[in-house]
Amino acid sequence: MATDPLGAQYWTDVDGSRTLVVPVGSIEQHGPHLPLDTDTRIADAVAHSIPDAVVAPAIAYGASGEHEGFPGTVSIGAAALETLLVEYGRSACRWAQRVVFVNGHGGNGPTVRSAVLLLRYEGRDVVWFPCAVPGADAHAGRTETSLLLHLSPEAVDMTKAQVGNVTDIAALLPALRDGGLAPITANGVLGDPTGADSEEGGRLFEALSARAAEAVHRWSPSEHGVIA
């Protein structure tokens, strides 16, 4: 059975026995060449690639405080996001047997996990799936740019793509936690997007969507409520 958008359905047609998939993204800077809703676009595309599911409209705002040094970023913070996800899960589980949050922004991860663990503790069959790509650079670099060139080429301006801070993310984390991205990358990029291309993005997306579909089919959540 194909994936169906929840927002376009009538209540009499909603099948609660099918998995409800909820993309979770962010509105945050992604360098001078990618749109602010990059994470939401990726999460939404992955969600719509999962077969036999009902896909909800995306939760487009997340916990992006580390990006607030750049215009356009809108962060609702971890506390608000957790409350939103918990109340969303409580409401949706009144009719949906299973819910999976597909998270497109790494900074949302700890909050999504906390919300899912509370919902599971309350007896609801809710899990989450991270849109993580093995070996990816950290932010607005080659990986995300390639994905967007595949998913939304019209939204990418490669004439503005610039190399950012290419230091390993593990070494940057202390400074990132203290002052956000602005002090460590003037253009908002962690990585090098200049070699990105749509074919690579297609391969990355195919692997990511296949992993998501298999994870939902298997439905074997870890102790953190994650499926991968």
C-alpha cells in the first residue's frame, strides 16, 4: 500500500492500523547556499519514502539555538519541542497504533529521545528514526548539499557554496556548546559543499530511505526508543 498524506485525508478514511510517520525538522541557517528548511525537507522526503504509512504534516521548528547567531533561524528550544512531541504523541495515539518521529535535525536528537521515552513509559508505541548518514560532514557541507541537489535542486544555489570550517566536529563541540556556530564558522558551514552533486545525493537518499523503511518494518526500538 502506498504512503498517504494525513492532511489530505477525511477523518472517515484514516486507518489507525497503519504507521503514522511524523517528520521533525528545523528552520535554521544552512550556509549561504541551502534553504532554512533543509532539515525539514530531508525528514519529509524520508517520511514519504516509507511504504504503507500515513505521513503527517512536518513539525517544521526544532531546537536550533546553536544557529541563532544567523538571521532566519527560529528555534523553539528543547523544552517547547519536548512538550510539543509528547502532546502530539499522546493525541495521535488515541487513534494511531504506532507513531514514528523521523528527525532531520541532529540538534533535536536528545529532545526527541526524551519525548519518545516518556511516551513509551506511558504505554504508547512511539519510536524515532534519525536521518543520519554514516560518514557525513557536520552541517551544510557536501552531504546535505548533495541530498538537497537530489531532492530540491531548485532550492540550492551552488554559485554561493563556500567551504566552511572543516575541523572534525568532535574537536569543535566544546566551542559549539559555549557559543554556537557563529564564532567558529562565519558562513555557517561545517564542511565543504563545493564538490556536492545530485547523483551522490541520490545514492545517499536511496540508502537512507531504504534504512528507514527496513527499520519501520522491523520495529525493534532500542532502549532509547530509536529504530535504525
